[in-house]
Amino acid sequence: MKLSDWAKQNNITYRTAWEHFRTGKIPNAYKLESGTIIVPDENITIKPEYVVTYARVSSSENKSNLESQSNRLISFCNAKGWQTHFNIKEVGSGLNDKRQKLEIVLLKGDATKLVVEHKDRLARFGVRYIEILCKHIGCELIILNPNDNDKEDLIQDFVSVITSFCARLYGQRRSKRKTEQIIKDLCCGEEKQ
């Protein structure tokens, strides 16, 4: 790290840090040809590459989609030259935060890359928190198809919440009909505006 970053990390001024460097009080610090002073960080340990793909579908009816989703993720990793070490295939709701296979990967902290197709395959809500957790454990979250359309994203989130509450209140079959009606009403309302 740069001497200025080292000074901030140690709560001292840059001038004091420079004096420490000049008098040899910072072990293994060196100066580049450009004049930048580098202080090696002794605490950083480099994790070996460990790539994890994560494919998820909401219900067991979509198992064929689960396989093809997983295959697309593996193909992407192969095209990038990454060897996949763990390919997770999970059936569970994106609103449910109790997905055991994903939990295991996040708790172990071995992954250096977590590859998903869409952010909603990871979770319907709270993807930002998962991204922060991944950074904390030294894992890069890679979303192949990020949704850049905020309006579509907001409508999808709204539909997901309604689906979840309807499923809890009225059961799966009735919620599907209600959700379809709500979506139809939303789409018709949007066209009127």
C-alpha cells in the first residue's frame, strides 16, 4: 500500500510516516522510481482461486431450467479461463433467506468469485448486503446479466412481494391466479398512463 494509506491506517500524519520511512522504522518499505513509497502489508494473505457458480429456481417444476442455467454459468467461467470448483444448484424461493447451499459457501469464505446469472437468482431483496458480505470475505460477486432498468426492477420486486404474501395467505394455487391478475392490472394501469 502507499505510504499515505499506511499513515491513515496507523492514525498518523503523512509527514510522520515519511519520517518513519526515512529513518528506517517501517520494515520492508521501499521507494519506486516514480517516487511513490510502498509499504508491504504483512496481514494480507492471498487466497487460492476458488470459483463458485450459483443457479437457483423457485420450484421443482423448473428443474430443466436449473440445469441449463448452471451449464450457462459453467460455460461463462470456462470462456473466461476460470476453473469452477463448486457448482451450486438450488431449488428455493428468492424471498427465502434459508438456502443451505448458498449459506455454506458464504459461511466458509473460501470463494474468490461467486458467479450468478441474474441478481434475482441470488435473492429478490438484499443483494447489496450479500455483495458487501462477499467483499468482506474476499469474494467477487459476478452477475452476468445485471438489470439496468430500474422501472422493470421495481415492478419485479413489487410482484415478488405480492406473490410471497399471497402464497402465505391463500396457498400456492390461489396466489398464482391472484398474482396473474395483479400483474395484468399493473400492466393495464401502466398502459393507461
